Amino acid sequence: LEQLREFDGARNPRILLAVNGKVFDVTKGSKFYGPEGPYGIFAGRDASRGLATFCLDKDALRDEYDDLSDLNAVQMESVREWEMQFKEKYDYVGRLLKPGEEPSEYTDEEDTKDHTKQE
């Protein structure tokens, strides 16, 4: 979350946001997610709760990791639908780490191996 906050379109021209544990580069949608955009509040943040509850208030955003465990089934389905829309429109650039979770480094070669195993 700390690293994600840097990419809010103000401190850094690149805009990232997280949905359901996945981080997307939404820079090409800066008119929506940039500092002056209608969804600018989500830039550099985990937008899951706000999208799930259709709330654009700061109250819908958490400063610490949010496991979304208190959301109901309809709200969780909404988060998954938003995640699918972001996957279609924007580049997936990483995962939102839970507290204490260590980042993983992947090479293109490992990524290719993983995909061939799954098929």
C-alpha cells in the first residue's frame, strides 16, 4: 500500500490502483483516475471497498490492508465484476501484498513455464 500511494497522478505521473488484490496501471484513464478526475480518490489506493459500495468518499478507503471480509455477497460480486473490467481495459502490473507478505520476483521465462503448466 505504501508503494502504491506514490502512483496517484500527482506525485508521480503514473497512476496505479488496486482492485481485489490486483494492481492495475490506469494511467491511460487519467481523465477518470487523475487528480482532477471523478475517480481520482482511488489513484494510488486500494479501490475495492469504494467500488464495491459505490462510495467515492474517503471513508470508503482504508489506509491499512483491507481484507474485505465484512462485505456481503452482492458487494463481493461487484468487486469481482470491477476487477474483470479493469483486466479488460488496463495493464495488470502486480499484486497488493498483505502485511508481512514478501514480494516475489518473476522472470518472463518463469511466467511462460507457469502458463504452459496450467493449460
